[in-house]
Amino acid sequence: MNNSNAKAPAQWADAAKWAAICAAVVVVVATIGGIYVLTHWKIVGADTKVIIGSLVTEVKSSKKLVVLTAHINTDVKVTSTINLPMGIPLPGGATQILLIARDNRIQYFVDLDHFSAQDFEILDDKVIVTIPQPQLDEGMIVVQSDPNQIEIMTTAGVFRNDSEEWRNFTKAQIRQRLLIQGRADWLQTLARENAILQMKNLLTPLVKQGAELTIRFKEK
């Protein structure tokens, strides 16, 4: 009877020892896992939501990310005619005005105003960021105004018609011409390449060294 009572405390002690060992193992494993998660990103001590929030804040600091500025030459040809009654063109009454404007400026930008956490995807050592397609900034088209950079050539028939009104009309067509010329495939390709490079330069310092950062574009 006395021997049985004496063994019970020893058994409890063994059980308590093993429980402590198991608890210690759990703590060690959890600590190692926590250290990995917290050091997985450069923003130490932040969980994934906070990390993404920081990335979004950094990106949205530039709501309008200019990715390409280009200086291009363009030209416009306009033909004016003098008509007889009933709308019949007067023979020799056609005048052609060719206007060449050099060093006009256009730019492309990425609209980041609606950029959000949904545009990020984090998979182990991979970060995938989806951004809008670069677009031509129609509000920032700069038409050349320096007379030294503008050349006007007129070819007139018997009856010349190159009034100031027609010259101004020709100049007004330059902007429309730049809208078309500015959307050339090679300019769009260059704008996308620059957008990827600028986004990587912006985000790379915030992610773990060696992490794979991929920039992709939303469908048009």
C-alpha cells in the first residue's frame, strides 16, 4: 500500500518531464517558423497583409507613372480647292499645303490610381504584380510651336488659296496626327518595357533579396 503511493509521484514527474520536452519542441519549431516568415521579406516583423499594404502604398505614391517620353517629327498635307457654283472644282484652283513639325513631344504613363492589394500575388519566393497597360497621355501632347522647327511648303495652281485660315487649319491637324503616330506599335512596346523596368526598380528594394519579381499587364 505504501509502496504504491510512493510510485505515483515519480510517474507524475516523468509525465510532466515529457510534457515539458514536447512543449519545448513545439516552441522551438514555432519560433523557427516565425523567424522564417518574418525574415522572408525585407519588412521584418510584418505579416503578408502589411507587406502588401506597404508595397501598394509605395506604388500608389506615383498615381501617374510616366514610363516613356518621346520626341517625334510629323507632317500633315492639306489640299484646299476653289469651287465654282454647284460645287464644281475650279481648274487650277487647288492648293496643297505641306506642314512639317519637328520635335513634338508625347508621353506614355501607367495609371496606378486604382492599384490595390488584389494586384499582388505572393507565392514562396515569387512576387507577381499586375499593372495596367501603358497608355498614351493625350493631355500631355506638346505640339511644336517654335517657328524654326516648323516648315510650310505650298504648291499652288493658277489660283492660289493658302490663306492664314488654311494654314491654321493645317497646324490644327498636327495634334490629330500625333495621336495616331503616337500609338505606333514600336512606341507601345517600348512603353511596356520601360514600365516593367520602372516597377521593378520601385519594388525590388522592398522584397527579400533573391526573390523573383514578375511584372505583368492587365488585359486591355
